[in-house]
Amino acid sequence: MATTKISSGVVGDSSVTYNSLNANTAHVDRNNNFTVAQRGTISALGVQTSTVSLTLTDANHYSLTTNGNITIANPTGINSGQSGSITLTSNGSFTVSWGSYWRFASGTAPTMSTTAGKQDRVDYYVYSSNTIHAVATIDLLGTA
């Protein structure tokens, strides 16, 4: 395969040589090491009424409103070390269940708020390709 000469390095078969001109560039094809805080937008999933399938390569933070009993399925695009959050706003007396990858303290998923207007957050850390450690904070907005 031919290589292409560019001003900041050489693009070859499967590697790219970088110099200090782009040392602060975030890469999507490999792990990054950051020395300052990072932040991302919240991916709004809208109103959900059944199964929610997250693709963790799309975002780290998600928000949704429950308008029926929902299941947060095992996500795709899982990468060990990724972390983020899911904010759930209740639209009534609906249940939330979780796929088998989601692991909560003591082995039991929490009961999420079932009063309209209440908001809960689940923070997660991807431990492996089929294990996501999760912690829930219930009723963040107080009385609706």
C-alpha cells in the first residue's frame, strides 16, 4: 500500500505518526489519556414506552422519559473503562427493568421513581464486555 505524505506525519498501512501539532487531539479509534476534565453532551432519547437499546459508542450520558414499563437492554458498543449516566424522568407509575449486563449493589436493581415528574439517575462504569457496574440515585427532583 502506498503512503501519503502530510505536513504533520506519514499515513501508512495501519498506523499514523503524529507530532506535537495535534497532540491535543481526541481519537475515536483508540483509548485516550486526558490531563484535563472532559465533558460531553447528553443524548436525549425522548419518551420511551418499551425496550431501550443504548449504543455506548454514541454517547456517555443519556436522558429519557418513561411513558410505560421499559427495559434498559444490554447495550452495544461496550468498551471497558467507559463510564456515564442515564437520567430517567418518570411520566407515571411505570417500572424499569435492566438487562443482565447491568449489575447493581447486592445484586438487585433498584425500584425507580413511579410518580410523574420524579427524576432518577443511574451512573455506570463498564467493567468488561458483559459487566456494567451501576449505582442509582433516586428522586433527584424531590416532590413533583
